Amino acid sequence: MIRTLLALFLLAAADAETVTWFSDPAAVNLDSAGAPMDGGFQFQLGAFTGSFVPTASNAAQWASKWVAAETTGYNATTGLYDSQFTLEDNAAPFTVNGKAWIWGFRNTAAGSEWILFRGTSWKWPAANPFNPPLIQWNAKDANEVVLGAIHASGSPFLMQSAGVSSYAQWAAGALAGEVLNGPEGDPDHDGVSNLMEFVYGTSPLVAGLPPAVASSWFESGGQQYLQLSVPRLRERLALFTVEVSENLSLWQSGASVTAVVSDQPNLWTVRDLTPRNSLHPKRFIRFSAALP
């Protein structure tokens, strides 16, 4: 009897949980240009480390925070990706009830296509469940889409990726053959670095002023808050930072001191969380960009 119980315990301990993750077959799936997804696309099931929350504006950080559980290819003939992943332990970042994501991508020398999504119920299960449920994560059920688009109805398409580009991809075209092709270079001598031309979407070879970064006061609850609107291109993979200060000496950034008001493809508006009042009579705000 003891031997039987021991055998059953060892068998249960070796159990694992299987997740089927897939998209519907024969669906219309497109890239950002509206062309059908091709066999160059790959999809990964995975998770982000720590407390990192992916947004369209911090896409430059995704790769450094991402841990893939499994990778599968996209079948352009059948119009789907389809795989099964066996979760054997809950080591971070695949902790029980942690968020699971699906990241689809195609990388070329000219640019990349990305789509990142999950369903609210897509949470990592226990790796050794007593009564393992049937877990199926279908792309059409995704309701948290950070980049790209998904239509549950499949009309006019099921999935569509969004175009993104790194500095290297952009420079290979915009600065081809140019000696001053580094991020700090300024071949057109207009005082705007190549990095900022990349961020703003302006030409690094035609002299001109950068788009205006506008500051304004936002009023809420009888308080005034300083905010900044930056005409950066969201698909450019750079690290965007807004900092605030009250003395031009100590600068702070992050969710504890600023809040994103609007995150549009061509405009990013961020607000200071400290109001201007008798305790804080002066407030300053600035924007910077860096490469990941």
C-alpha cells in the first residue's frame, strides 16, 4: 500500500500543464502595409520579467524584458500559427497567475513588423495541477493588444502587425553612404542630431528645425499641472523619457512623478504629477531620447 501511494505521488509530481496557443486557420492576417503575413513571421509565447508593463512607447525595452517560453512559425499557406507548450515549472517569469503574452514579429534589414497581445484570462497555470484543465489561448480572444490590431470577428482581418524600426534599420536607408551616420552625428549641420531626426521622422540630410515640443498647463481640481507634448514617432525604437524638476538641478522621471496623458502614433503627452502651488512655485519639464 505504501509503495502504491509513493508511486502515485511520484507520478503526480512529474505531471505538467499543457497550453495550446494558436490562431484560427484560413484567416486574413496582414502586415502594416496591408500585405498578407508571410512565412517570415514568427510567434512567441512568453512573459515579461519583474513588474515591467509593455506599452507602445516603451517597445524599445521589450526585448530586454522578454522571456520566450516557446517559438513557432507562421504558416502562410494555412494562415495560422499553432503550437502546444508544456509548462514544467513555475520559475519566474512564468509564475502562477502571471500574465502570458504572445509576440509576433518579422525582422528584415529595412524594418520590422510586430504585434503583441494577450487575453485577460491568459495567466500562467500551476505546472503540476491536481486536475489539469484544458487550456486554449486563441488569438481571436485577445482583448489586450499593445501593438498591432486584432478583430475577434476576423473581419476585415484577424491580425495585423505594426511597423517598427531600430536606429540601425533607419540609418541603413536614411544615412546610406554618409560618414556622420552615428546617433550623435549631424551631417546636415542643422543642430539636430541623427538620433533626434530618427525620433521625429525628419530628414538627417536636409537642414531644418525639429518639430516643436510644446509645454502647457493642465488644470484639474483647481490645481495646475505642467505637461509636455512631444511629436515623436511611436514606432521608432528609442527610449523616450520626460523629466520634471523644480530647480533645474534635480530631475526626476518615471510613473511616480509623471503620468502619460495621451500616447498617439505621432504625439506623446506627459503630465507632471506635482501641481504648481505655494509649496512648489516653479515647475520645469523636458524630453530626451536614447537608444536601447
